[in-house]
Amino acid sequence: MSKESAIADASSPSSSTTTGQPASQSGSLCVSFSLSYFLFYIPMPICEMRAGMVKNLAIAASLAIGLGSWFYTAIQPPKPRLCGSEGGPPVTASRIRLRDGRHLAYEEKGVPKDKARFKIIFCHSFSGTRLDGIRAFPETMEELGVYLVSFDRAGYGESDPNPRRSLRSDASDIEELADALELGSRFFLISLSIGGCSAWACIKYIPERLAGVALLTPVINYRWPGFPKSLFQEAYKQQHVGDQWTLRISYYAPWLLYWWMSKSWLPTSTVAKGTTYLPNRRDAEYREFAISNGIREERRKLATQQGVQESYYRDLMVMFGKWDFDPMDLQKPAFPVHLWQGDEDGVVPVSLQRYICHRLSWIQYHELPMTGHYLSAVPGFGDTVLKTLLAESSF
């Protein structure tokens, strides 16, 4: 056979394969073989890739869970050491039992309650306790007929912690204290520094129980909606970077506050550390005196003896967290409200305090020249507050 004939025969539809099968059957076999080859050999690398991806994802998930578990454990504060519990501080103060089962410790000062003309509840400052007060002369308190009771805020001193503490619960604690001590249908309230958050809460939630309020250098929440943005930002930027970060964490991530504050390499609150820059000379000298003679450390130990988380840090979370109301939206109450502020306060910006009192024209604002944050260091200040607050009493 010629070469040309062989080629023609091979290309003819009637030609057979080497096995003697028709060409059409041979083509089908080729297609089947090719498909089987594809299905058997090609997907294997893909399956292996998928298996590898699943394995990597499983490893990544395990690492994420492990890291998450470690981080969650790391940021948890230690459990508070309750007064009167095994291993906890002893109970030495007078205490009342609240409706929710917690105890509130208090200290009475002034004239006997049954002989008092005026009954006052005092809300202490950031590092204070029930042992603090208005620091008026005993003769003045007796002359005016003042009975004053100070109490440990929840978690401070010998008062049981309240992990769910809020502005509303602060007001409720004060009202329950007044009822337990039988202070009558109305009582006066004096707050110092961060204790002002409790005073604002009482004006908001239990105004019918108040006869008058004095706010002494009340701490401000920079994120109250009533502040103009430019004014708020200007005052905020003047704060130390550590205080700015503490305010941010308290507002946006309060669950992280204990961990953050416990790290010396992170920017933390200068107020908590006692290193805030104080532009007023009397303030600086007063703080130095308290540090040098051990008073500040004694106060700190007493205030935080059940744990710093439920005392200092809970105060920060309540004061600088998200409020249910803006004090600048409060309506004029039926009782007098006074506010004292130093114009050289290194803790509370006087510009913001002025704005609040401008908005709330019913507040009687007393600005003290050449005075800082520690008003208790001002000679005769306690007497002035009592006489001013009680002079207008109509209850």
C-alpha cells in the first residue's frame, strides 16, 4: 500500500483502530479516559489545598481562642476583699443594710440628730471616705444646729462594692441612708470633687428629698452633650496625656480600665497617682504636706482596702462613663443649689464650670480667686459653705 493510501484509509470514517473497534467507539473511549484522568488526578491537589487551608484555619482559630482566653484572664481584676469576710478587713464602722443586701458604712458628726435643725449628707472625694467632711469648726456646727453624716460610697472603705453601680444607684443609696437614719422627708447634700456625680444624680432622680445642695469643685464629664465642641476640646487637650487616656478608657472600654491602670508603661491617671500638675501654690503645698507626713497613703489604704477596682476605678467609670442624662438639661429645682469653684483649679477646668453655671442660671456660682481644687485647705471655707447653704433654707 502506498503512503497516500494509508493516510486516506486512516482518515476514513469506516477505518478501524488497532483493536478493530470502530472509530466512533474509540473516540468515546478516549473521552472517557480523559475525563477519568481529569477527575482522578486533577482534583487531588485542590483537595489537599482545601485540607491545608482547613488545618491552617483550625490552628489560627485555636491560637485566637488561646490568646483571647489569656487576654480575658489578664484583664480581670481580683475579687474584692469584703469587710467582715474571711481574709477581709474588719468591720469597724456603723453600717446600714440596703435593700439589695449590700452594707453602707457611715460616720456621724455635729450635734445629736434628735437636736439638729439641719441634717446634711456629705459625699466624699476621689480618695476620701466616710471620715471626711466639710471641715467646719465644731462651734459653727453647734451654733447652726448641724448634724452631718458622711458615708463610704459603694466599694470604698467599709461599704460593700456594687459592680452594677450607676448614677441612679448612687442616688438610691443616699435615699436609703436618709431613710434608715430617719433624716426626715428632706435633707441637705454637700459633695466634694468627684462626689459631685452623686449630687447631680440626686438632683435628677430624688429632687423631692432635697432641701438644698452644695457642690464643691464638682468634677466634670467632658462628654456631656451640652458642651460646645470647641470648648470641650480645648479643655480636654489641656489634660495630661495619661488623664486623657484614662478618660477614654473609662468611656469607651471600662472593662479594660483595671488592666490599663495596672501597667506602669502605659499612660495612666495622674490624679490616681497623685502627680497632677497643680498651678495653685496652696494646692501644691497641701498635697506635699499630705504626702510627706503619710496622710495621703493612710487615706488611700483605707479607701481602697477592699480593692482598687471597686473604689477608685469604679468611681472613674461612673463619673467619666456614659451618663443617662446631661446635667445641663436639668430644670430649676425647688431648693437652692450652690457651686464653689477655684479659678486656679488644676483638676477641674474653670472654663467648663463657668459654662455649666451660665447654662444653669439657677445655680448660685461662687468662684474663688487664686484658689485651687483643695477647697478644704482654704481657712474658714467649711463655715462659709454651711452658713451660705443653710441661710436660705425654707424646709
